[in-house]
Amino acid sequence: MAKTITDVVCPFCGTLCDDLEVGVSDDGKKIIDVYNACAIGAEKFLHSQASDRVTRPRMKQEDGSWKEVSYDEAVEYTATTLAAARKPLMYGWSSTNCEAQAIGTEIGEIVGAVMDNTATVCHGTTLIAVQDVGVPSCTLGEILNRADRIVFWGCNPAHAHPRHMSRYSIFPRGFFTGKGAKGRRMIVVDPRVTDTAKTADMHLQIEQGRDYELLTALRVAFKGEWLPDTVAGIPKKTIYEVADLMKSGRFGIIFFGMGVTQSLSKNHNIDQAICVTRDLNEYTKWNIMPMRGHYNVTGSGEVWGWLHGFPFALDLSRGFARYNPGDTTSNDLLVRDEVDAVFVIGSDPGAHFPNSSVKKIWDLPSICVDPHLTPTTAVCKLHVPVAFVGVETGGCAYRMDNVPIECRKVVDPPEGMMTDLEFLERVTARVRELKGA
Amino acid sequence: MAEYLIKNGFVYDPVLGINGDKTDVAVKDGKMVETSALSNPAEIDASGMTVMAAAVDIHAHVAGPKVCVGRNFRPEDKLFRATPQAGIKRMEGGFSVPTVLKTGYDYARMGFGFVMEAAMPPLYARHVHEEIRDTPIIDEAALPVFGNNWFVLEYLKNQEIENTAAYIAWLLRMTRGFGVKNVNPGGTEAWGWGLNCPTVNDPVPYFDITPAQIVRGLIEANEFLGLPHCMHVHANSLGQPGNYTVTLDTLKQAEGIKARNEFGRDQVLHHTHLQFHSYGGESYASKSFESKSKEVADYINARDNITFDLGVVTLDETTTMTADGPFEHHLTELNHLKWVNTDVELETAAGVVPYIYSPKTFIAGAQWAIGIELGLFAKDPMRTFITTDHPNAGPFIRYPRVYKWLMSKAAREDMLDNVLKYGNTVRDRCYIGEIDREITLFELAQMTRAGPAKALGLAGMFGSLKPGMEGDVAVYPYNPETSGDPEDIERAFSHAQYLIKGGDVVVREGQVVSNGNKRTFWVDCKVNENPQVERDVAEKFKRYYSVNLANYEVYAHHYVPNPYVIEVDATQ
């Protein structure tokens, strides 16, 4: 009979579900099954059990082959590379815990690194918009208990955050929302007919890249002012209808994703979406929330916030903290040849950065700390496999609404494997020696 | 461990009754001792300087989600304000919302040893503790907010004090919290629907309980438990003209209740940043708005069970942040600057808006005057504490400037004559021009050391140099015999010459030389088993919280790696 571990936190997406149950073998060494999780979350747990998992660091050789090295050698290579670099890039930080992020930032301070997280190609534009106009928001439980108007704008939770709608936003019955989905009106704004759009009360099939126009039109419509016949492919009658629907709610929320943050107009879209929310607060209660992707990308922004005051694109290379997106963001630094070493942890730029940036990583001394084999591990000089945070070690992670939750350890990592935190602590100690700090 | 002898300073210690006498002070093994107990001490020459116990801040927003929002959404707050890493000291940045590193160093440089984070949303307790953990040197604790919590609203509606108390004890343990904070009682829950409770008699939507009931109920529950600190309230209608009547109505809820605790605390209600709550008139216009500081101070002077802190406006560009969600919305409507709001399920809300207290406006000048007046009208410095409600009325690094204004009529006159554009109108609408009082160094030590330590129930550890107390000593380069210029006060108290914290030197000759060994204080209160509260907690987490009950408690070592637990037994 297998044991069941309850209240397990899912280290996959920003929804950070904390109600998983994981069945492990009697000896506590093997994960047998995962309950309550979505398909992606379950796969993350089960994948850690793969028999072909890399369990020791590997160095790339001259001929392109890989040679297994010890963790000691990996610490030494990482520390000497970072200490010797004039301006290393330390990127990622979104799929690891806050303790690792905090100690990693100390390394960045000692060696004068530029620290950047995955927001740089995701919700970084949101963070910039928040610096422009703020953000009225709430926790996900508020949506569960109060919300009667839900807008999904440029996001597709049915696939990207699979349990979002059932746990928080559409289907559950909360304190003031006893009728569940029947009491809520759901609006989806997306150029595609996604599975999320198919469940909506209203789907605004907007022309691609015209979000700014439609958001502005809504602000006009709230005031009942004149609109042209169509805006962004949506007839004005529909826009007035949606505006009324939004104003008539008792508690509303706009969830938005990369459809607006990384399409034409970028942060200006979000400025406008936040202003829509501000306007609605003149009439009733409205909120807006980014659908953060990685389970702890939010946490890395918080850790850097309290240590240095900036949520991403954190440049420590001058000896003090500096922030200038477009200048201190990863891709800009890489394509301009401004960094001379790359350290990646808890992220996969090899799969998500433009090819021109990935080639630069390939050319530079580079380290990738990641439990998986990824396109990034393939282009880096050193791959350091580590224990899975949230499966094989605990630690703090921040949900998309900034709520911190302590992840649980379910099983031990394969024998002799280090955690992110252990590896970074070793590197910190060695970097201190090398730098005399 | 080290021994230190601080020689020949002018010592101020209200607890020992020392008022500027030249005497020696001794620290050994982390504690204050008699000078005779030292064997081979390192000597610190404090001649010509002022020696006090390290200061205690009873109310500042220095750690947690809204503070971090303030940092992250205001890059402009850090522009040209970064300090590089040097020696053991890490990089610093920020002004009104400094990074945690700068927070710890700045407090140490001002001679502080203990700081109370004034509002912790329970669901975000981990975040608060992570920031506290990473703040160097100073000891800290955090007050979870209770005044809009659904459990509290439901229990108090039925006058169930014992259940409320059991819930408070449980939540303090879950969040590693210190005491009971109560922000805009009921109004923040109403804000869930975009509404507010402007007076103490406005019922909370759905929950049908009034702010007055919440205030009185939380005082009673706090005394039922006998916690070290009393109920710590930020009343309804903060910042509204004419709100002093709401403030008086709130203070009246403490009438007839006596303190019941084993920590030497005598008061049952602490009203924070009273400046924001002492306004008369009907609008912000200078022909209507007026100071009601005297009326409020008179009420408090005539009672002995209330303490308060000032919340002095320092006339800076700052970042306001509070669990008073509707107030921050009101503020963004006023100044049209960026606005962050976060409603927290079943518990509270918070808002953040930048704000510029410009000396060129009448209203900022009047607010400045009201804060100072409260400090000068107050008869008992042991119940009157100096704060700026950091960062709401101004950043905490301005405390020494506030000391200057309180200690020097000349400095106040200079403000009214030369700094404030509408100084004469401020004289006209406020009391400040009529007051001659100047706070003494002895009274300053009461208002920043002995007083707040006693109100927090920490009089046995902080606020005095008595043998047996924590070895926390601050030495300021201020000579009370020769210093005449009010600017000397600000300069000296901004840059302590020495700070000894927990028996170790952390500031030497004005420079931070150690990251200290900071502790997180929390209160572990034992209560009788209470099946109803246990059932209610289980039920609410199952149905209405977005996290599971098992994932709520801040248990892991990395949140509170160096705890100091105060145990309270409320089982009888």
C-alpha cells in the first residue's frame, strides 16, 4: 500500500495549486501517482522519476561531447567563470525557490552581474506599466468569493493555467458567489477561437495587435462617448454592450497574458488595460491581474524588490543597483555583446530567446543549472543538474497574485544530487574567496 | 563575549531617572551590567556626547508585500540614491521605500535597536518574514491585521470575545505575529465592494457590525489574552477633514477597560499616526480646514489607558501605503498618481500611492503643524511616541528632523516663516504658533525609548540602560551643554557615533561595521482548546480560502531563522 502525501504544492505555473496529493512507494523513494494536478503538473512530478535523468554535472568537451564531472568541479568552474567575468549575465530564477534567488543575488553583488528573470520576455512589460500607472488587484480567493465579471484578455488558461478556471475564476462557488459559474459572466478577448474562448459568454475576436485600440474604445464607451463603427474589428454596438456588462458587475477582474504583453504596443497595452480598470472603479469594484507563467517568476521579482528595489533587469555591475529595461535586459545585452559570461538557472532561454541571443550564449563561457535536459543545457559549456524544487526539496514560491506558499518536498533527489540552494551556497563561498569579499 | 565600557557620556535614561548626568555605562555578554561587573572591557570614550538606550520604533512599514510594491513600482525613488557595497556593508538603495538592506543600516545609523512592522496581511506573512530576515541588525516583529477579518467580524457580531481571542492566538502562531493591528475597522472589508465605513457607527456590508463594536471587541479580546502589546488601531476616516470626531468616538471604545497582562503594560489602546486623525473643518481649503490636535490630545491627556504615536508629516516626496484600501483610492483620485491596490481574501486589503507633501501647499503645512502640535500638547511623554508612520507621512530617516522641530521653537518658527509658503495661514488655522514648549532630551528618551518599549510590553528588554536589559546602547555626537543650534540635533541623531546592539558594536564612528545578529520577535499565546474556532477555521479554509489550511502556517526555518518567542499563557 502506497503512502499519500497531501497538500502538495505544484511547481509548474503561476497558479501554484496547493491541493495536490502524491502517492509514493512505501520506502518513500518513488512517486507512483499524482492526484488533483493538471496534466502538465502531474507530468512535472512524474518526469522527475525518469530513468534517463542526468544526475551529475557535465562539461562540454572540445569535440562537442559531454564529460561527467563532480559537483566540486562544477562549483569551481562556475565560481571562477563568474569571478573572472567583467559583466556576467545571471538569468532565469523563475523555476527555483526564493532562498536560492536570495543567495544568487548575493553572488551577483559580489561579481557585479546583471540579474534578469523570465519576465524580460514575458510580463516585464506589465512591470513597466505598473511603474507607470500602478495596478488595482486582489488575491485569487477574492475572485473565488466575490467576482461576477471575468475577462480573459490575450490569455488561454484552458491550456496555459489549466486549473485556474476551476479553482479560482469561473466555476467554483465562493462566499458571495453561491451560484458558481451561473452567477458569473465571462468575456474573452482573443484573435483566436481558443478553448477558453469557447466557454465564454462573449468572445471578442479582436484583430491581431489591436488591443490598445479596443482598450481605449472601452474607456470611451464607459463614458458613453462617440465611437467609430468598428474598432479593432469589433462593432461599436458590441463594445457598448461589453462596457455596460463590465460596469454592471459588482466585482470584476481582467486577467491578461502574453497576447497583450508581447504583441504590438507592449507595455502601452497594459497601461491602457490598467486605466480601464481604474476607470471602472469609478462605478464599481474592478481588479486586474497578470497570468504569470513560471511558478516562481513572481518571487524573483519580489526578492530583487526587497534586496535592490527592481523586479527585473537588475544591473549590479557598477557596484550599485541600476535598472533600465532595453539597456539592462538580457536580450539587449546579449545581442550587443555586452556580457562576457552567462549563468542560467531555472529557465530555458535556449528555447525562448531569439536565435541571435542563443548563439551568443553558445559563444560565451556559460553555465546552466537545471534538472532537465533543455535547449539551454545543450548550448551551455557546463550543465549542473539539481533536485526539483517542489518535488525533491521545499522552499518559498510566489503565486501570480504575489501570495507566498511554501513548497513541499515529496521524495529525496537521486543520491548525491545537490539542490539549487546548496549549489549556490557553495558557489557563493568560493566566489567570496576568489574576490576576497 | 565582548565587554564594553562607555565612559563619560551625558546619559539619559527615564527608567533609571538619569537626566543628563555624566556617568559610565557597561555592557557585558550582550546585556547591560553594573560597571563593577566588567573585568577587561574595551573602552568607548563618549565624553561630550549623549548616551541613551537604543531607540524603539513602534510603527513603521518596513517589510512585506505593500512595501515591496512601493519599491518595485517606484524606480524613481532610487534614482541617484544608490550606495555601493563597502566592507561588510551590502549595496543600498531607495529613499522613501528603501531596500531592506538600507532599512537595517539606516535604523542602525540612527541608533535604533527594535522596529515594529505595523501591518502584516496574514496570507502574506511569509513575505513579511522573508524581508525581516534579510533586514540586517535591527530586531523586528510584525502585527497581523485583524479589523476586517471575517472570523473576527462574525465572532464580534455575536460578542464572542473568547472565540475572538482563541482565533487571535491561533493566527499569531500561524503568522509568527506579535499583536493585534486594526486598520480602518470594517471599512476595508466594505472596500471589497468599493465602499467604506466613514464613521464608527456605519455597519459593515453583509457582516452587519459597526467599527465601534470591532474596536471594543478587539480590545477586550486582547486583554482576555493578556498580550504584550495592546490593540493597535488606525481609526476610520483617516485623512478626512472633520475626522477628529471619528477619532474621539474610536478612543471612547477604550473607556472603562483596564490593562490585564504580565508585561508591565498599562494601556489598552494604541492609536497610531494620530496626526492623520486630528482634522477639523469640512474641506481641504484653508478657509475650512483646521487643526483639532488640542481637542484630541486633551481627551488622551485626561485618560490613562491610551497611548499614541504622532505620524509627523516631513514635507518630502514619499510613498503612502496602508491596509486602508478605500483611503488609497481616495488619495489617487486626489493627486492622480499611480495606484496599487490588493484586496486579500477574508482578511484585509492594501493600497499604495506616491504622494508629495509640498511645503508650497497649505494642506501639507497644516498637516506638518498638527503632527508637531500633538507631540507638544501631550502631557505624558511615556504615552506619546515619535513616528512618521514611515513612509506615509515621511521616511523614517527624517525622525531626527522631527526631534529638532519638537525640541526647538526656533526651528518651528523658521519653518513657518521661511519654508512653508502659507506659514501665516497655518498659524491661523492651527495651534502651532501658540505653543512655546520644547521637548527635553529626557522627554525625547521617553518618547523614543522607554515609552514605546513599555507600550510594546518589552520594557524588560529595551528602552533603558538598567542592568539586565539588552545590551543596546546608542551614543550620539551631541553635547547638551554646548550645542545651541537646532541643526545639531538633526545632525547628531541622524548619525550615531556608536551603536551597540545585543552587546556587539555595529556602528563605530558613524560607520556600519557589522551586519549584527538580528532576531524576529513573535508571541506564542496558549489558549484553551476551542472546538468551535477549530471547526470554523477548517470550514473557511475548505470553502473560501485559495490556499489549504496545511499550507497556511509560516513554519519553515528559513522564514524565521532567529526567533525570539514571547510566551503567553491564557488558559486559565
